[in-house]
Amino acid sequence: MKSAIRTIIATAALAGAMIAPGFAADPLKLTLGAMENGTVFWELEAMKALELDKKHNLELEVRPLADAKAGQIALQAGEVDVILSDFVYASIQRNSGNELTFVPHSLAVGGLIVDPAANITKIEDLKGKTLAISGSPVDKSYVILQAYYNSVTGTALADDATVRFGAPPLINELITTGQAQASLNLWNWNARAKLAGKTELMSVWDMLKALGVTEQPPLLGWLFSDKTAADKTAALTAFLDASFDTKAVLLSDDAIWDTIRPVMNVKDNDALFAQLRDDYRLGIVRGYDPNNISAAQQSFELMAKYGGADVVGDVPTMADGTFWKGYSK
């Protein structure tokens, strides 16, 4: 009887301790740098609305960044723990001795947009046309387009077409006003071009498939240092789990899109809202296996072949550890 009473008392004491103030584990803290007005905020807003950060005991501080370069500087300086970048940049840094690593966030999306009035029905028809490209001559999607064009025609796209480079809004203006007959832009600007009556001739993924890449590679991902991975493993894992959980909801649930609509900059444009939602879903990563990175390796080799050191750095092979081996989903 005394033994039973002691058991009851011990159980009650344990229960009291569990609900006592301060017993709950301290939240796992992580600082994320993200470009202001970037589409990454769509996921972050959804994560917050769904309380998936709280579910994973995560306290996420988000610091707005002016541009991608600012993010790289902030990461190198230790001002943020994680930024959004591409795996080619991660490999360049690792090959240079700066140990950064990567977990996929989105697939290679977007494509070659053409003006129906220009009679461009196949890639060869770009010859003699004006092509507007978002970014610079070392933009990864542009390198892939050049590789595909060369594989079909045997000639260089830059020699056959007039190529203009610029920021995404300018590229969208060039294609929608008829100043360019084709364009390669960020996927969210391509959505706007489609609504303006332009069409997608082929996606970047179609080009990669034609060049022999076996799976759709992840273009962008969460980038962080090996040190952060070692020092903040639990917080990083919590964030990645929350990120993948959020992606799953964004992929299947229309209601969450109504919730995050205010941060999508669509106002009352229902057609743009639907186009952006549907195109975003095409790029959602559904899982991650660090042992299955062949698509990224194949894509890297293509960029090294057609873009050279200007695109992939001085080492033409993807660095070991570019994809973080400490996580899978």
C-alpha cells in the first residue's frame, strides 16, 4: 500500500513539473536572410500562418536583404545563419575553401517565353531575333539555353541572335511591348508575360532533359555554413522540417494561398494570383535525399562545359559536401 502511495505521489510530482512554468524547452533560434519582396516570403508567411514554426519549437528571425549579393555578404559575416542561394554558388565556395552547404528549396523552373507574333515555333527560330535575358551572361538558365541551342543547331546563340540583358522588370517590359521576340526571365515574371498573351516555348527543365539530365534538379536552396550545421543542428533541422511541411500544404491546399495573398503583390488581379500559385507549385521540392544528387551533378557539368569558369568557378566539378549530408526528408 505504501509503495502504491509513493508511486501516486511521484507521478503527481512529475506531472506538476511538466506543467510548471519554465519547464518547456527553450525555442530553437535561427536567423534567416531573405530578399525583400522575394517569393521566399510566401513560404515564410504560410509557415507562420500554419504555426509550423511553433510546432517545431522554432524561433525564426527573418532579416530583409537588398539583393543576393547582400545575402552572401551577410552569411559570410555571420550576421545570418541561412540564406537562399543556388547549388553552383555553394560548390564554388566549397572549392575555394569556404565550407558552405545546401539543402534544396525549389526546382529548376521557368522557361523560354516567346511572342506568338514572332513565329518562333522551335529553338532554331531564335536566329535573327532579339532575346531578352534576366541577369547577365553568366545566368544559369541562359547557359542552359545556350547549351541546348548549340546541341540543336551546332552554332552559338550569342552569334545568331541579338541578346539584351537586364533586371526582371525590364525583361518583362521588353517581351510584353514587342521590343524582344523571346525572353528568359524569373518564373514569377514569366507568369506575368503569359497573362499578357505570350507563350512558353519550352521550360528550362525540357532543355535539361534534352541535354541528358535524368531528373529535375533543384535550382535554389537553403545555404548555410558547415559551422552552423554543427553548432545549430537542432535549429536547422527544425527549420528544414517546418519548410518541407509548409511546402506540402502549399502544394495541396488552396486555402493557404488565400491567406498569403496579401504578400504576393497581386492586389485584386485574380488571374495573376492563380497563375503565380500554379507556377509556384511546379517548382516545389517534395523531398530530399543527399545521396541522390545526380541531376545536380549533371547540370553542373553542363554549366562547366558551356559556361566555363565564369559560371562554375575554377574547378569544373561539383565539390563534395555541396549538398548537406546531415539531413534528409
